[in-house]
Amino acid sequence: MTTIHLVTPITTRGLRNLDEIAHLAGPSLQFTHSLLDRGPPSIESLYDEAFAVPDTLVKVAEAECAGADAIVIDCMGDPGLKPARELVSIPVLGPAESSMHFAAMLGQKFSIVTILDAVRPMLGNLARLYGVHEKLASILVVDIPALELEERLGEVQQRLSERAVEAIERDGADVIVLGCTGFRDCATTIESYLKERGHSVPVIDPIIAAVCMAEAMVKAGLRQSKRTYPQPRPKPIVGFEIP
């Protein structure tokens, strides 16, 4: 049995429901989940991300100790991704890196549709870091905060769909990446909206992309290189107990 553990790097309960990825589970694959005990209620800036990283690393280490085979950090900012890869020996995946690389394979150009203007620099920097910036056509926003996405779902889906059309018709995008893991159950709706307007364009849900990539890595026996992500030398971290 392969276990993929999702660390949702915020303290707000209810924003992640494993039912959303239950269709990916099966006799040989299961999911577990944890939230932060200390950190921000949502991540909408580098400031928020900085406060999320310490307890994210604690949860990553706990998941490995509990027997997880791979870990997905459940945020489009990929907070703590690289230090987490140093900390543990099992694969650690980020939704931004996973979805951007999927998008780069599926089309010549891709656009990201995210929540707020404040997130755009973060995602643009990640595209550069991950080596896909030349394929990034644009980053558009729906201008709805992360903690309001669920209660405004209909409005969210409509705005996402409209921005996706803009990305295709104005910016030349061949693939759409949803720029927040809180855009739950939106990809299929947006794909249908695009098809009705003559656009046969894939829409990537970043959490599904990361989960599927994590399972593939486990099956292939792959994990991050310890030459790139060396194990940290043991030392006490004041205020934190890392398993």
C-alpha cells in the first residue's frame, strides 16, 4: 500500500477535504492529511509563506516517521519544498512545480489563473526557479481571497472561466493552470466552459497533478537527489522539535 501524505500549510480547518481526491485512491493507494498547529490562516503572500514553513517542516518529518511514502505540500506557493526535501528521504512534491511542468509538456505556452495580485510575483518567481518561465504566457487573477473561495464558489468558477478565455484568446495560452489549491472541483467546469467556446485546452488542478506525480515517483522508485538536497547536520532548533 502506497501512502501519500498531504500537508496543508495553514491553520484553517476545512479548506482541504480528502474526498476531493478520493477517486484517485484504490487498493494500493491511500491518502493521509495534516494541518499546521502554528502558522497563517491562509497563504496569499511571501510574508504568509514565511510563517508557514517552520511547522510545515515539522509535519513533513512526522509524516515520514508515520510511514508515508511521499508527501505533497498542499499550497501553490510550494512553501518549504526545498528544505523539506533536505529533511526527509521520501519524495516531496509541490503543486506549483508539478503543475507547471505538466503544463510545459502539454502545450507551447501556459497561463496561471490565481486568487489575488499579491500572489502573482510569487508564482512568476517560481516559474523562473523551475525553468519554465519562457513558457509562461500570463498570470491572471480572480480577485477573491483564499478564505472566501468556498462560500463564493459559483462566482469563483465564473471568474476563473472568464480569465481562462482571456488567457487563451489574448495571451496565447495553450494550457491553463489553476493557481491555488483552494480552487476545488473547478478544473472540469472550466474545461467545459472553454469547450463550449471552441477551445480544447487542458485545465490543470495543481493538487491532482502533484498527487499523481508523487504516486508515479513512488512506483518508479525515485526520490530527490541528496547531492542537491543534502541531509541537514543535526543541531537543536530553538522552539521546534523535529522528529
